[in-house]
Amino acid sequence: MLFAEEGAKLVFTGGSAAVSTLITFLLGLGIVFIGLVALILIIKIMGAIMHGAAKNKPEPGAEQAPEPEKAPEPEGDRGEIIAAVSAAIATVMGENVGGIRIVSFKKVD
């Protein structure tokens, strides 16, 4: 018997330190193995739940709202648009409008 009970304490009565080391090793290995198996099971359960939730979702192409019509482009003088953009940039930067030079101005889709 490796363990003996003395009063309220559990005392190791093994013959050598090698046995104690082996028991510690096996207990540690067993705990790690049980933990890894538990993680695998948790991941599999979560995967099954997520797979079931994905099946209940409607397909993206099934009932989509029609795409809204594009807003008409503002008609105006290109110089007025550049002036408005320059004023906005100057305000954000805290500089005078005269100190800002716009080199190119392109529409981005």
C-alpha cells in the first residue's frame, strides 16, 4: 500500500523516491490527457451547435431587398466643389484656405 492514513493526514509510505516520481508523472499525464479530451469534446459540441445555427439561416441570395437607386450626381461647377473641399480640409487642419493647394481631384467609386 502506497498511502496510509495517520489521523487526519494522508502519508506516503512508498519505498523510494522513484515510485513517488512515477506516481506524480502518471497523475500529471492523466490530468492533461483528460483535459485535452474535454477540450476536444467541447469544440465538437460547439461546432455542431454552430453548424445547426448556420442551417437555419436563410441564404443570402434568397430574399434580398432591391438595391437602392444611385443618387444623382450633384450638378455644379467643378470649381465650386474644389472650393468646398478645400474649405473643409482647411477647417480640419486648422490652416488658412490660401495655404492649401489641391493638385488633383478624382471621383472614387
